[in-house]
Amino acid sequence: MSSVEPAVVAENLRKRYGETVALDGFDLTVAPGAVHGLLGPNGAGKTTAVRVLATLLRPDSGRASVAGFDVVAHAEQARYRLGLVGQHAAVDEMLSGRQNLELFGRLYHLRPSAARARAGELLERFRLADTGSKPVKQYSGGMRRRLDLAAGLILSPYVLFLDEPTTGLDPRARNEVWAAVRELTAAGTTVVLTTQYLEEADQLAGRISVIDHGRVIAEGAPEELKRRIGADRIDVVLHRDADLPTAAALLADIAGAQPESDPDRRLVSAPVRDRMAALSRLVPALSSAGITAEDVALRRPTLDEVFLHLTGDQQEVVA
Amino acid sequence: MTALITAPPRTPLARLRWALADGWTVTRRDLTHWRNQPLQLVAGLLFSVMVLLMFGFLFGGAMFVPGGGDYREFLVPGVLALTMVFGVETTFTAISTDAARGVTDRFRSLPMAPSAVVLGRCTADLLSAVLTLAALVLAGLAMGWQWHNGVAGAFAAFALLLFLRLAMLWLGIYLGLVLRSPEAVMALQILVWPLGFLSSAFVAPATMPGWLAAVAEWNPLSATATAIRELFGNPGWGGQSWPSEHPVLLAVLWPLALTAVFCPLAIRGYRELSR
Ligand SMILES: Nc1ncnc2c1ncn2[C@@H]1O[C@H](COP(=O)(O)OP(=O)(O)OP(=O)(O)O)[C@@H](O)[C@H]1O
Ligand SMILES: [Mg+2]
């Protein structure tokens, strides 16, 4: 990666809104063609970072570039090479889906025929062809979101910024967005996407930056991060309260880590490295101890647990 | 896949062509709005015509023009000027809706000429003003209103009207960018309507109590209304004060002053979006 110029660079970006520090020394380097996830809770500074990178917001200090063009000094050149899909759908409600895409296509300086053709292709691709001539006012939230995404893809940008692209989408639409992102990267587009879901970052991103309070607190490939985070978790919901200590002891033995217990929900939970092995050992162990489980589940750590591990602050976890 | 990446134009002439083309694209967006929702456009025009008819026929009987003359001849120029001032609501709604919905940000992330949004807004709003004026002129003619000073006077009058509308454009853009909420148009109406009535649009300021009369005389709306009455050769209200004796000058100065204040503020409003 050393000889290739990075597609996106951010160095020590700072941005404050009055008293609020939204970016506090934010750094990012994304290699061409990579998918980079920005993972963080509400208010972490994800949108602010994306807005700076997409030339919408001037940082107070620090510098950033897209495709080698400084986002402040050479914003215009950068804009030819980036697409932005903001956190909230930004389309004209009074126009139809097709009219929206043609309008934006024309503003990318496509010829009228090319703008029309591109609008048709994108509507097709995002299952909006049937509703393409209805005004956006009549679209559902998910349809709007897909149209918004289509508008960001008009030029097949060199770098695409997606701010929480799947928030509010149904599973099918979410899968379509994921598929679209994969297709784009296969065609060489670099993608920077923000998300609050580790699952999503894990599915799409080759590298993840975990953001908190306007700075990156951890960065790496999903596998690396998960190793640091303590991998997946196993949750066991018991039938009787009284079994809680025994079950916790069994789980501690299998997981090799101290489980957390939640008596209210009769839940014991522990991180596990080898999902399947842990499961196949736990179930017989529970039944030979005479413990009835109502539910046993393997799951990815939540964002809260990720933060718990990365910040090492036990108080911060929310049950 | 269309992966066509164009570079921004370099020569000044190419940049100008590019800015005009983008401005026209943004204008066409409004034309498409009208085509998609013709009823909304028609309702807007009907509203202005209704104000004219209401005052002409319902209240007109009780009104008199101080210098003598037909009230409807007095009224039509007043309503023409009034609708130009009310145009601020159209600009405000368009600008604040785009800002609230993120469309402004979308435009800002595109490699389009930054001036295109303003140019497009300006062209679309002036076109809509021309349509409104046309509807009112037709209704006025049907009511018996006429211009008496020839085509040149009439042209000068329409130019002053559009000049006032242009000044309102900057105010609308500025307020739209500051408030960024289309719902605030209600508040704007509460401010604009009294200004509309506190003018010489419907009645002679001479009929108002002292300080209200002064406000009504100096009101930019009155300046344009009085000026175009003179240019159309319609009866005025014949005040003795400086504003009523120099209406044309004031109808140029007021929009100039409003533009001088709000055009820079509007441009700053756009700059502030990236703060
Ligand atoms: N325009 C603004 N004015 C004032 N404060 C702002 C503004 N935009 C963001 N902030 C503040 O900056 C911080 C970072 O906000 P940002 O929107 O970047 O977070 P985020 O990670 O995108 O959060 P979310 O997951 O909720 O979208 C927050 O504390 C927010 O309140
Ligand atoms: Mg956000």
C-alpha cells in the first residue's frame, strides 16, 4: 500500500461546534478500492467526519484529501471524484425518482441522453423502476433511501461516502444495499461507510475505525478488532434463577473468561473464541448438570460491548 | 457502467457557460415542479387574483381615492406591488425546504457551479412573478383597469415591480438559510401581511393615524405602488411628503438598499453552511 496514493486521507482533523468538540484529532487513511467502516455510537463524530471529507464542512484544523485533492483547497476537483449518501435522504420530494436522478445527472454534467439512460439503469438496479415516475413524496422511507443511494452512484464515483446507509431499511433492502456496495468495490470504487452496527462493518468493511468522542480509538481488520474485542458471545437464558451460579461456573470453564450474569433476565453471557466448539460443549454440560435452558444463542458483540473492551471502562456498559 | 469523470472547465468563458447551464438545470427543476403539480401553481395565481377581486368588488364600494378617480384603477397597481412583496414567501419556502431536506447539501457535494443554485432560484422566482403579474393584469383589465401612459410607461412599471421582487429574493434566501425550516413560513406571513396592509396598496396613508401613516408612506411596497401608479397613469393618493413626491426614485432606492443588505447576507448564509 506504500507506493499507491491513498484514496482518502484525513490528518488530525478538528472541528468544534461552540462548546461541542465533534472531531478531536481524527485520522483516517483508506487505500484505493477498499471498504472502510467508521463505527461509533450516536454523537461520536461520524457524520461530521464524512461531511468534512465530502467537502461540505470546513475543518477548524487538520487536512483531508480525496483522490489526492485537498477537500478545502481543491474542493471542486474532489467533488468530481466523490459521491455522498448522507444520513438523511436528500432528494426532491416534488420530483419523481426518475426526475431526481436526471436532475443530479445533469448537474454532474452528463448529456441529457446520458443522464436519462443512467437514471433508468439506477432505477432498475434499486428496484425503483415501477415507482420511478411517482413523486418521491409518495415513497416509503426505504424507497427514498434507495433513491438517495442511487443518486450517489450516478458517476460511479472514485470514492463513495455512505453515512449509515442501512438505518431504517428492511432486511431485504439492507441486503440490496450491501450487494450494491460489493458490486461497486468490485468495479474499483473506494467506499467509506459509517455504521452503528458491528455486524454491518464486519459484513462489508476490510478495515474498521472505531470512533468515540471525535477520534479513532481503534483501527484494524474486523478479525483483528474482534480478537481485541473478545470475539462473539454466547448468551444462555435459564429456566430457574437458582441455576444462575452453576451455569456461570460451567460457562466460565468453557469460555475461559468470567461470564456476566443478569439475574433479572436469568441470563449468563460470555465471550467465546470458537463459537461452535463452545456451543457443542455447553449444551451437554448444562443438561448433565440438570439445568434447563430456555434459550442458548450465539451473537456478535454489541457496540456497547465493543466499547467496553476498547475503553476498558466497566462503568460505561449499558445492559 | 458510466464512469465518466469530467474535469471542471478552465477558461473563464467555459466556466461562465457551465454556470449558466447549471443555473438553467436548477431553474428547470422548478418548472418540473409546476408541471408535476399544476394545481399548486394555479392556486397561487388564483389567490392573487382573488385578493384583487375581493378588494375591487367587496370592499371597493366603501373605498374612495383622495385625489378623485376610480378605486379599481388605484387598487390594481397596489395589488401588483403587494404580490411582489409576498413573493418572499415563495423564495423562503423553496430555500428552507431544500436546506431542511438536505437537497442543498446534495447540491454542494456535486461538481456544479456554486452560483447555479442562486441563479436557478432567481430565474424560477422571476418567472413565477411574471406569471402572477400576467394573471393580475388580465384580471385588472377585465375589471376596467388600464394603463394610460403608453407601452413605455407600462414597461418601466413592470421593470420596477420585478426589481422589487428581486430584492425580496435576497431576503427570502437569507431567511430561508438562517431558519432552515419550511414551517417558519407561518411566522413570515405574520410579519409580511401587516406590512402589506400598512402601505398604500389598498388605502391612502392619509386615512391612517399619524405614525402609522408615516410607516405606510415609507414602506418599500408603497414606494413601488405609488411609482407604478404614476407610470401607468392611474390615480394616486396625492400625499405631500417626500416619499409621495419622489415615488420612482424611492422605488429604485428601496430595492437597491434591500439588495445591498440582503444579497451579501444571503451569500454569507451559503458560506456559513460549511462552518
Ligand atoms: N450543526 C451542528 N451544530 C452543533 N453541534 C453539532 C452539529 N452537528 C453535530 N454536532 C455535534 O457534534 C457531535 C458529533 O455529531 P455527529 O453528527 O458527527 O455524530 P454521529 O457520530 O454522526 O452521530 P449519529 O450516530 O447520531 O449520527 C455531536 O455531539 C453533535 O451534537
Ligand atoms: Mg451521524
